[in-house]
Amino acid sequence: MNTKHVTDTQERKKLKRAARKKAAPKAKRASGVARGEGKKKIQRIAKGQRKR
């Protein structure tokens, strides 16, 4: 929903809420899919000399 042309904040809110209600519901996140802090972190390797 593009509300750039609307200058009034309250009017923009109204339009966005209406658009969200009208939009198709989003699919649920699959079980087992980590989000945020639960995601696996990658170790940064040191730059410069090779390790092996």
C-alpha cells in the first residue's frame, strides 16, 4: 500500500489498517525455523595469515 501522497498521519493510519485487513493472511512460519537470536551464528575468521 503506497500512502506517500497522504499527508495527514491519522488518515494514513486509517488507509494502512484497511489495507492490512483486506490483504490475504500471511502463512505461518514453519516449525523448526529459527528466528532472531535462535539462528545459528557464523564465526568470523581472522583476516591475514592462513590458518592451515
